[in-house]
Amino acid sequence: MKEGADAWYGQDTRGNKGQGEPAGGGGAWGYRTEELYKQFLAKRKILWEYTIQVSLKEFKEVFGQNLEDIELNLDRLFDPEIDITRMYRMEGNRIDTRKYISFLSGRGDSKVFDRTIIDKNEEKLKGVEVAFLVSKSRRIFNFEYAVAVISAMLSSAYILREHEVDFSIHAYSDRNNRKDRIDLIPIKRLEEEYDEVKEEEMFNYLRTDWQGDSVEEYQLLEKVESYFSPEAQTKIVVMISDFRGQRGKADVSDEINSRDNRKLHAEILKNQNRNYVFLGVGLGRRYIAEHLFQDSIQITSDNFYNMPNLIGTELGRLILTHHSMRN
């Protein structure tokens, strides 16, 4: 069994740091250009131990403002619905200028005082639950990908917590490379509170332990109900992976039509008919997710630094679309 830094991609590329596809001896990920991430990565010696040698404090010192900007953008998507009821009275304290001018010109009545009621529906998102399933196989590990995933999970967790949306985060791989099991690790359980301690735990787990093998991902959805509570009304599954199957192939069309992906697509369709909502987040240059999921985004070398915003925006759209249909 071939293990270590050059497993799958050849000694010259040191893991998948190289460019090009595996069939050509290089990794599925090219070099990045986004400046903030580039500077962050340049300061760290690449140690191919499937670990990012950085603390949460250091991570936030570098990306703190970036995360705050992301959270502010996403916050606008999740604002409580505001119901506005327009009412006008013949007496009051607040005059509506347009109504008053119409009254003076003889075109309106004397109800010129604005008594509009603004009602925020704070329970708008009640019943929404989100389950994140994150692949941690060594085939797709590199610093850029892992950093983007960490940023996406930190910002998503913050926004969902602030808006009281229950969520869970599970990571999966075949940690012992035995090809006979899936190690599904609950990083954050549905019922667990997301506080500073849990944030630190989540960060530390996402930056380490990327040495596992890829798995047959359709098995993760065979009991999809286990990720949600009986009270959930809108159930959203976010899968983050390259979706290349347990064994990557040279031709992308062969991967799209592989046994693994045919079975994964069948599980997605079956569970969509049971009112589960899926978002596929594809990683790398092979656009496979769009062939498996009705809703998907692709993270590549051109947009990896924007992964948190892309996931958050699409997640917000799905919540507002599907939850409003059920209420």
C-alpha cells in the first residue's frame, strides 16, 4: 500500500501541491493567487503530515477581519423577516409628509398620522436544521483547501448560532486505509452548544488528521435522518468533497458515471423525494458536483478564498426558499 507525502500523485509533486490532474502526475489543485491566503501560506513551511501547524489565535490574527466581513455579509441573508403593516390615524405624533401634502391640496383625507407597525418575526428560522458532511481524505488535502474549509465552517457556525439554527458538522474518511469502513467523526453534534470551547475543538480537528483514504460517499446518505432531530421541518445537507469516488479516474466522465457516483446520485434523488435539501460543494477543477446535485457550487483555484461567502450565500438562499415553502 502506497502511503506518505507522495501517495497517489507522485514523488515530484509532494502530495497534490503540483498542478494538473492525477493521470499526469500532478494534484487536482493548482497554485493559488488570492493575496491574503498566499501570504499566510508563504510564511509556513510545508510539512506534509496532513496537518496545518497553526493555532486558532494565529489564524484569527491573519483572517479575523476577513471572517468578520463574511459574517456581516451572511448576516444580511439571515435577518428576521420584517412584517410591515401600514396604518394611518387622524391623531398621533408622527406625520406622514406625503399624506399631509395630499390632505392640504384637497386630494386626501385627514388621516395623516403614521401608526405603522413593524413586527420582526424572530421565529422565522425555527425548524431549520443543517448537517455539514466534510470529506477529510488525503487526496484532496492541501493547505489552501483546508484553510478555506476552516474559514467556511467558522463563519457558517457563527451565523447559524447567532440565528438559532441547529446544525451539526461531521467529517469522514477511511482513517486506517483498510477500504472496509467509514470513519464518521462528529465534530459538532446537533444538540451541542457552539461556544468558544467547541470552536477551538472544531478548529483543531479540521486542521489535523487528513491522512485517511476516500470512501464510498453514498453510504453517508443511506440513513440521512440520523443527522436531524424529529422536530426538524427544513433539513439541509451540505456535502463538501471532490466527489471523485473511492478511486479517482483519469477521465472526468468516467468519474461522473462511476458506480460510486451513480449510487450517490440515486441516494440524493431518493432523499430529495423525502423533503431533504442538498447542497453539493465540489472541490478542485473537476466539475462533478453539478452532475450529482440539483444545487451545487464549485471551489477551484480561482475562487477558493471566497468559499465561505459562496457556501453561506447559497445556504441562505436554500433556507429562505425551502423553509418559506413549509411555513
